[in-house]
Amino acid sequence: MDPEHLPVINNYLDANEPQSEARLSRMHFHDNQRKVDYVLAYHYRKRGAHHSHGSPGHSLAVISNGETGKERHTGGPGDIELGPLDALEEERREQRDEFEHNLMAAGLELEKDLESKSQGSVFVRIHAPWQVLAREAEFLKIKVPTKKMYEIKAGGSIAKKFSAVLQTLSSPLQPRVPDHSNNRMKNLSYPFSREKMYLYNIQEKDTFFDNATRSRIVHEILKRTACSRANNTMGINSLIANNIYEAAYPLHDGEYDSPGDDMNDRKLLYQEWARYGVFYKFQPIDLIRKYFGEKIGLYFAWLGLYTSFLIPSSVIGVIVFLYGCATIEEDIPSKEMCDHQNAFTMCPLCDKSCDYWNLSSACGTARASHLFDNPATVFFSIFMALWATMFLENWKRLQMRLGYFWDLTGIEEEEEHSRPEYETKVREKLLRESGKSEIQKLDGNSPEDDEDDEDKLTWKDRFPGYLMNFASILFMIALTFSIVFGVIVYRITTAAALSLSKTTRSNVRATVTATAVIINLVVILILDEIYGAVAKWLTKIEVPKTEQTFEERLILKAFLLKFVNAYSPIFYVAFFKGRFVGRPGSYVYVFDGYRMEECAPGGCLMELCIQLSIIMLGKQLIQNNIFEIGVPKLKKLFRKLKDENEPGESGLDHSKRPEQWDLDYSLEPYTGLTPEYMEMIIQFGFVTLFVASFPLAPVFALLNNVIEVRLDAKKFVTELRRPDAVRTKDIGIWFDILSGIGKFSVIINAFVIAVTSDFIPRLVYQYSYSHNGTLHGFVNHTLSFFNVSQLKEGTQPENSQFDQEVQFCRFKDYREPPWAPNPYEFSKQYWSVLSARLAFVIIFQNLVMFLSVLVDWMIPDIPTDISDQIKKEKSLLVDFFLKEEHEKVKLADEPTQKSQGGGDRSRRSRAASSTPSGRSQPGSIASSGSQHTNV
């Protein structure tokens, strides 16, 4: 047998020993020929007394477990006695040995270093030879390019010209990567088949499958390889969960910051994508997909489209804000509030210590409110609802386009293996079964169907987990609401305390609002981390069977908790603050002597804007700068210090260039895309849900995302181990969440405009109560009268410094005056405004929903050119098959005809010499016909 194809583990001596041949690549076996496709890492401790028998030195010998290794004498003074840990370490070693031999039985080739120290880390390098790659590629139905290439034709001549002009203008923004702009030609793709090797353009077997595909194939083998010593554990994930191995990862394509001109995909991605200096360039999506796989490629494509869609919404948001600035001097209600001649004497804001005050003192708040509370915000809310719909529709189209170019059309869902926790739960259930059924299972007498039924966890097995999930989520939501209520109490008590002092009385509202928002922000950031961990724990106790089910349930729980956490304070300010205050003489008290807080004279919209902006900006800045940049660096530093202090590692030669698997092992493990998606989804909520109160939200989101794209890129290229390439057609459950937020935003913005802003009261006044059809007199219309003599005993202002004697004070509400038959009851204006608010919500919601459906209908999910190309590709594939089959038959027929011609001539000569008849000739023709049929 060819020694190159022998599944042998080559144990080499430690890295300090000289090697006979210079290493040409840090990504190959020590023979410089076989590429390392995957690495398994584990930490070992030597047994107290363990001696090898045989000749010492560097000679190779076959050990009893079948490994090919170099023997060395052990058991010297460097060994340490571990006592009770020996048995556990020996058990793990036996499980590793069995698992590695099962991998070799599957056709993989392995190499690892000799365990030469008392303790340390060992890396098992795995190489997949061509036979294994071909077998698994056919099994996984991996699409590969065929020999046939065809041109992708653009639409009409106008579309061609427009595309050419656009490409010329955007050329400075294009990343300098191979084949990035050359999307005119495409290879026909077909699932790999060993029987149809003639279809594929296989020039070199070593490079036919790229590194991501090779590692994906090896990972599939690792996931399905069993280990009987570990309770029939299936797959590498179970072994890592049981601490048999520490890590399993594919290698990066070399170093990203290596000196010299040698280029690899990782270095190219770093130079053209993962640096802040190239923030203005488009992303090399095809190269990202090639290096990291389709799942991560789709995330960055989605993030890029979302960021580009924020540009028009930012421009419109700035225009709306500038419109508010330009019309601030023309706003009649704010001018009336600022007019000192009107002299609206307002009722005290608190009991005893607060005095009567003039409405003109709130002039600044009223003018600032107009920046966000103007007619343009209604238009912007409608625009943003349609923007969300157009974004989702364009994402569906881009997803289809990428699916076509990445050959994702028609891929089947891969069969997922059970999670280690699920297997453990099933084994525990089997141990609890009756003795009879257990004996039957051990003896193998029970039928397979019964065994499958026993292996499945029923709802009874999961009920405790579901109950804990339900109770825990309710508790977490109640905790969030309790914290919001606690902040409300803080605002009320602080406002009352600051009102007692004359020096702090003038800035009470600003001080309370600012400090409360900062408290909210800190609480949100802390609870975000806690809720993320809680959601993961709750999902684990549910024991989902597959990783996909686990991920979907984790996403739903984490999103629910983080959504409630992030938006609860904002919902309170938008819809509840100032609604349950009561009126002078009949206020609502939280505790004895503490009144419920009310909105500022200009309304709650300005405070909502402040709350939204501080939480959104603080969340983005702190999470980006501290959590995403600082924490990984601290983890890396901690791991480096730990490795340096490890006693078994002290003998390493630090002057020698480290191997690629050593460098990758020191990186952070990849934990999934959920945190990245979650951060963007919450931001998407800030941009769409309350955009009526903060038109500049898209601007800040855009600025954040320009940095976020490069931050995530740098993290994936430089700080994380290379993820396993995962093929997927879409972004999964995240699209449904985005769609739900988009629809929910229509309702929220309708209520913000109708309930929180003064848009509806102004319309009602202008068209129903104004004498000249303008807003003159609007402020007076919204203020009710109260007779100060009816204030409760002990609540009147003490030592009032007000200029004149007050008989009536004003408060913001629609109530009957004290001289009316039903004093202080809601007036007919209140019911008119309430009716108009409800009518606006219904009209706005239905109008925007109708327009969204119209936009959805007008924009097809599949681009026309892609649909045509998919049909064309099917036709070309059939023609290519027929042509190749014809060529194959032709090639197989030529030697047959030659041999047949030579046989006929010899038979003719023999027939002529023996008999006059030529009966053998028809038989020869029949033979040829049958042979041709077989071909």
C-alpha cells in the first residue's frame, strides 16, 4: 500500500529538537506536503510512573495503541505524582486514543507532537486526503464548479450603460481583491459526484476544494464519529463538553500582519476590510464568504445593506431636524409661552416648598420641543415605516442574488446531530427505566423502533424546564418593571428634595432627568449582560435536541428580555408619564407626601427625545468601546499570563517561530453571531420604534455602524479563531424579528404622534376652536383654571414670593373651570381631542400598513435577472451534461472501434483460409453493438 495514504499518527519530538528538513509552511504536516485541515487541542498531565519499553532515542516504533511514535524514556525527576487524578487522566487518554483511531478508520490522517513534558498542551493535526474529500463532498452534496463557464448578461442597453457608469464612479470605493468586480462570468455548478469526475475542472486535487470547504468536511466527520468508551458519545462537541479535548478549530490562512509580499486570504481581508482606514470602501463579500462561510458572509452582507439604507433615512432625518430649527421663530404656541405679557400663573409643582410660577419661565423647553414636535415628524414617521419595509424587501432580493452567485439555490437542510446535553439527558432517562427494559437494551433484544422512542425526550421530561423558563422569564420582566418603578421613585423623591433648597430649585427638572437617564443606562447595560447569561441557562435546561433549535430558542428568549430591558424606561416616558397625575386639589400620591411626576410644560416629547438619545448613544459607545474592544483584549492578556505561568510550558523555546496552530489556539474561541445580530436588532428598534420623537436616530446609527462593520471585521480576522464554514440560505429567525419590529413600529409611532406629541391637540384647536384658523390662543386653550382656595390644607406654598396675590392658577389639562356647574370634570374639548387621537391612530396605522403592503407587492422577492439566470443555468446544465456524455461515449468508442477493426481483419484472413463463408462478421457487429449499449 502507498505509505502516503496510510492513516498513521506521526508523533514527533518536542519543538526544541532539530528537524531533518526545513519547514516550508506552518500550515502543513512535518512532511511539508499534507495540509493541516483541522486541529484538536487538549491538555495532558503525565502519570506518576509511566515507562516506555524499547530502545531509547529518536527511533520510530509502533506503540500498542497503533500509533507511530518516537520512544523516549520517561519517569525521571521531571514527572509529578497526581494521585487520584491519574485514573481520570488515563480514562481521558484512552477515550482520545479511541476517538483518534475512529477518525483514522474514517480515512483521515493525523499528526501530533510527543508528550515530552510533565504537563502541557498537545495539538492533533488532521489532514483529509483526496479520497475522503471526494467521498464526503458527494455525501454532503457540495456544489462545485464545472468546466463550463457562461456570461451573465445584464438587462437592456440602458441598464448596461447605467451599470457601467455606476461601476466607474464607484471604482475608488471597491476593495482591491481578486475577482471582486468581475461578476460577468460564472461557472456552472453541480453537486460533486465521483462518477462524474469528467464534469469538473480538476487541475490539482490539493487545491480543488478551498480551505473552508476542506475544514467543513473534516468537521462533519468529527461531528459524527462516535467514542464507545465515553458512553457512546457522538461527535467532537460532546468530547469537548466532557473535557476530553479543550478545543477544535480550523486554521487561519497564515498571519495577517506578516512582513513580506506573500499574500493569503486572511492578510488580504485585513488590508482591504478589517482596518478602520478603509471604512469608506465596500465590503469584499465574496471573499468573506469564501474565507468564513455563507452564514458569516450573509451577516456582513445584511449589515452592509442595513448601513447603506441608513444613509437616505439619515439625510431625511437631518432635513426634518433642520426644518424644526428653521421654523422655531414661526411657531405660535412657543412664542405665546415665551411672551411675558401673557403671564400665565401656573399651579405649584410640589406641595409646600414649591411656589406659583410663570409659564414664560419654561420658554427654553417649549422652543426645544418644537425641534422634534412639528408637522415634519409625522411625514418622517410614515417615511421610516415605508423605509423598514423597503429595507426588508431589498434584503430578500439581495439574499436571493447572493444565493444564486454562491450556489445556495436548492441546497438541502443538513442533518443535525444531537447536542451533548441532550445525549446526557437521554442516558439519564434510560438509567431510570425499569430493569427489564434496560437489560433488553443492553442485550440488544429490544427492537430499534422502541429504542428510538426511548431516546426521545417527551413533554413530561421537559416540563420542569418549561416551567422554570416561564417562571424565570416572568420574574425577569417583573424585575425590569420594578427597576423602572424604582427610578420613578428616585425622580419623585429627588425632585421633592431639590425643591426644598432655593439654590437647586431652578434646575430641578434638568438635574432629575439627566441623572435618572444615566441610572437607566447603567442598569440597562448591566442587565443586558445578566439577561444574556440567564437566557443561555434557561435554554440549556430546556434541553433542545439540535444546535439549530438551541440557537433559535436562545435568540427568542434573549431578544424578549433585552427588548423589555432596553425599552421599558422609554415606554414609560412616552405613554405613562404625566397620565396619572390627577389635578390640583386632588393629586395622585405614590407615597405619603410624594406626588406622581408630570411632564414638562412643553410636553413629554422632549424628555422622551433626551431619554432615547442618551440610552441609544451610551449603549452603542460603551458596548463598542468597552465590551467589544476592551473585554477581548483583557481575556487575551489573562490567557497569555496564564500560559506563561503554566509550569509545564516553561520549557518552550520562545525564540522559535510559533506554529500556526499555536497562534490560533491563543485567540478567542468563536461563540456565534447572536451577540452581533442582537446589538443591531436593538439598534433597529431605536431607529424605527420611536423615530417620531428623535429624527436624528438614523444619523447616530449610521455613524455607529460605519465603525461597527470594521470592528466586527477586525474581531473576526485578528482576534477570533477561524469559525467553521456553515452553509445556509438565509439569516433565519432574525428576519422574522426584523419584520415584527417593522410592523410594531407603525403602531408605536402612531401612538407617539397621537398621545405624546401636541400634533393632534393643535389640529383640533386650529380647525374646531380657533377664531381665525391659526394657532393663536392655543396655549390658553390647553390650560385649565383652579381656585387656589380649594388647595388641601398643608399643601399651599409656604412663604410665597410671587409678585401679586393669586386667586386662580393654571394647569395643563382639559377640565371645566371652577365656576362651571361640574367644576374640574373633563371638558368637551378633552373628549374631542381624545376622539381625534384614536381616529388618527386608526387612520395612520391602516394607511401605513396599506402602503407597506403596496411596496411589498411592487418589489418582487426574486430579481427578474436572477430568475432568468437560474432558468438559463438549468438549460445550460442539461446541454453541458449531454455534450460531456457524448464526448465520454466518443472517447470510449474509439479504442473499441480500433480493436474491433483489427479483430475483423484477422477473422477475415482466418475465414478466407479455412472456409469460404464469412459468418463470423455479424457476430462481431453484434458484440460491438452490445458493448456500445453498455457504455
